[in-house]
Amino acid sequence: MRIDILTLFPGMFSGVLNESILKKAQEKGAVDIRLIDFREFADNKHKTVDDYPYGGGAGMVLKPQPIFDAVEHVTAGSPGARIILLCPQGERYTQKKAEELAKETHLVLICGHYEGYDERIRQYLATDEISIGDYILTGGELGAMVIVDSVVRLLPGVLGNEASPVDDSFSSGLLEYPQYTRPADFRGMKVPDVLLSGNHQLIAEWREKESLRRTFLRRPDLLDEYPLTDKQKQWLKEWEKERE
């Protein structure tokens, strides 16, 4: 996969892209991440990328020319690239979206600043608009980092254990079950006996139940569209009675 990140502040990415999983993914050749300062594409002497909004108003707006030219440069020969605009008006980012983007071969992330983008960038250039949450940041860089991290970890061979991303919270539609490691007894706090039993069927059922229980208690909204089995519905009824 290739990921181009268009930003006015490429230095913000140095730590994120050169540590941990993202660094290893690049070294393995699983992903090619490039930082593009779209100020370099401005066609004026002072490399200005923003201007006052028509109609008046506070703040400055990013001009279309530098961003259009930068995107056209990085997508030359790659007509199927997904052009992602990081903005508060975009669809809320989810694990499902990360899994969708992980299937692509070329992503272009555009990081905004100031009061927003010229609307023509949104209308005629972007294929996707994404928001990482209902809050405002100073720019799109942090959102781009979130998307890159969540997508790259899903690429084949990046995590080593192919089952790792499958068991993550949200990947199955539920929150992940509790995890434990050694020692089995830490300061009197013990690991559940079932996990020490060696009975894989019982362990699988315990994990399924605890995953559902945690979702029920912490994120019941996720259950609205989750395809519950009869067994799971019975568990929910029991827990609802306990709360009455």
C-alpha cells in the first residue's frame, strides 16, 4: 500500500512514523508512506495557501490550487486512489471504515488547517470525508495519524499474528473480552479458573460471554445492529434482570 499525506506540517509525523509498528511496516515494505508539504505547490511568489473567504467571516480558507496540484502530482498513474479529506463534517471514523481502507492500494490524506477548505476541494477532488470524532482539532494531522495507524496494522504481515486484528474491539462488532497473563495470582487478584483449565471450548464460550457482557455494560449502542444468537439473547435477559 502507498499512503501520501498532504500537510503543511510534515514535521509533526516524524515520531509517529518512525516508531513501533508503523516503522516496522515500512521496513518490511508493507506500506510506503510519503509526506507532501502542499505549500510547495502554491503558484505564487510567497507560497501562500490560504485566503480570505468570499462573503466575509473570521479566519482564512485553504485555496484550491495548491491542493489540487499536489493531489494530481501524487496520483499521476494511480487513477483509483482514495482521496480522503480530514474534516469535522466528514463521516465518523470506525473500525469498519479502517478495514475498508486497508483493502486499497493507494490512499491520499489531506490535512486541513485554518477555517477549512475551499468547497471545490470537497466537491470535485475528495472521494471521502472523514472525522475522527465530534470535536475540533487545530488541523487534520492528528486525524491522519489515527487513520494511518489503524489501517496499516490491518495489512497482511504487519502484526505478525494474523489473528490479532480479528480479535480487537469493534472488529467483531463487540468490545474485546478481558485479557490476563502471568502470574495467575497477583497480590490475591486471581485469573479466572476457566482460563487455566486448558478446555478450549469453555474458554471460547467464556470469552464470547465476557465480550458481550462488556459491550452490554459499556457500549450498549453497539448491540443495536449486532446479530445476536439465541444464547446471547438469553445472557442479555439475565443481565437485564440483574440490573432491575
